Amino acid sequence: MNCKEGTVQQEWKMKPIDFESKFSAAELRKLYDDGPKIGGHRGAWSDCNIYVSLIGGIKGHGGMPYKLKTSTGSIPISRADAEELLRTRKIRKR
């Protein structure tokens, strides 16, 4: 997906990493696979300004998601995702 300058995704790519995990993005998605599938592929961008939260599958419109570095690359996560993943010790603050 080629996003123009000034989009949320482009700004997100420039920001530093907020959290990190030893798990891959696929492993984290699989942990919450039984959750709702509202927005499609979770922990990913669905549009240049919209991301889908990892746990709830909720689309985030325009807000800046946290940046989670996994063993396979960086993915966008919501505040609720971060709180749950920190609580269960799946991620740590960078």
C-alpha cells in the first residue's frame, strides 16, 4: 500500500518503537484468534489512515496507534491492545 506523505501510516512509520515482543506478529494474532473479526486482518493497516486493532479487531480512524516491534516486523496496536499485552506480559515497553 503506497500512502502519501501526511497520512497516519506514514507518520507512524517515522515514530520510534513504543513496545517490543519476542513473539511474531502471526503468533500474537493467533493468541487472540477467537476474538471478534470486525475489521478484517488484525494488527494491520486497512487503509493509509485506518488500522485494525490486534485484539478486538476494531478499526481505528485517524488516531495514532502505538508501534509494536515483533520478531517479524512492526505492527500497529491500540491503547487497549497495549494494556492487555502488557498485563499478560506478551510485550514490554521500549
